[in-house]
Amino acid sequence: MYSIAIDGPSGAGKSTVADILAEELGFVHVDTGAMYRTIGLYLLRNQIDPSDETAVSECLKKLTLDVEYIDKKQHVYLNGEDVTPFIRTNEVSTYASKSSALKPVRDFLLDAQRNVAKKYNVIMDGRDIGTVILPNADVKFFMSASTESRAARRHKELLEKGESITYEEVLSSMLERDKNDSTRKIAPAIPAEDSVPLDNSGAIEETIEYARKVIKGKITL
């Protein structure tokens, strides 16, 4: 099985790029952020402090998280409910970022993420795929984009989903999440030593074309 890791901060465009490349290559796109968001949604719904490790650990004993692929699109299930449409709000993002810094949460999802890569050729995106989840991935990318462009993308996405939020609020939340993700003690969001940098500040077509060239140079399909 082949594996491609795409790491990078929130809003850099990892999922969009991974979706396109997975479709072209016939791979499965594994959005690990959706898994963390699912846990964040559970904590939000149950009014549990996402920074309280003891309380979060207890919660993990009460939930099941499953991933299925329908028409090649990833769906995440929380205790049997397809919560895919509900995990992209700004509030859920905050809960996901804080709880993902906890070891019990990362341990809870580690095997699930690796097991998918054992069954399928995958493009997996997240924060620590190339450094922790799939350290032996065939290709590793670290995608970046200017904070302003990332906030603009996320703001547009949230508005399209009907959420009432300002660009300034999205930018502030993103800066806080960037700090949390890059400075946490467990699996910080940093590039793997052998990762290839991808700047997605401009046209996504250029990003895709460069990624294609890198993949073709490392994987023979």
C-alpha cells in the first residue's frame, strides 16, 4: 500500500488538495482533522471542557467513532450518527484544537488512522501525519499559506454553511489555533524533516501541479 502525508495548519487547503489528488490517483483521502472535530463536537454538545484531560478521557469511554467512504467521500460517525455536516463550525474547531493536544485523544485515534492506511492506498492530511501517524509515508508534504488567505478561505466556507461570523473572528481563532497546534508538547504541527514544502497561498492549480510532479517522482503506479 502507498501512503501520502499532507500536513499543515488549519485553512491551508490540505483537504481540497488531498481530495483532488486522491481522485486522480484512485487513493482514499483520509481527513484526520474530521476525526478530531468529531470528538470536539461531542465535547461541545456535552459541555465538557476540552482542556480537562480527566473529563475528556472519561468521555472517550462513552463514544464510538467510525469512518466510512460513500462515493469515495469520507463520512464520520459519532455513536452511529453521521456528523459530517456538523463538524466544520468555528466553535467545533476550537474544541478540536484544544482536545487534540491531549494524549488520550491522540492515542484514541492513532490506531484507527494507521489501520486505514493498512487497508487502502491513502492520502492522509492533518497536523502530524508525516511525523507521528505515518512516519514511513512514501511522500510527505507540509502545506502552508499566508494567514490572511487561510482566514479568508475559512470565512467563506463558514458563511456558505450559514454560520454568522466575521472575518476578524475567524482570523483571531485561526491565530490561536496555529499557536496551540505548533507549540503543544504532544505531536506538534511541524514539518517532518523529509517533507516537501507546498505553498498554497496562490492558485490551487499550481499547488496541485507541483504536488503531482513530486508524487510521480516518488511513486510508480
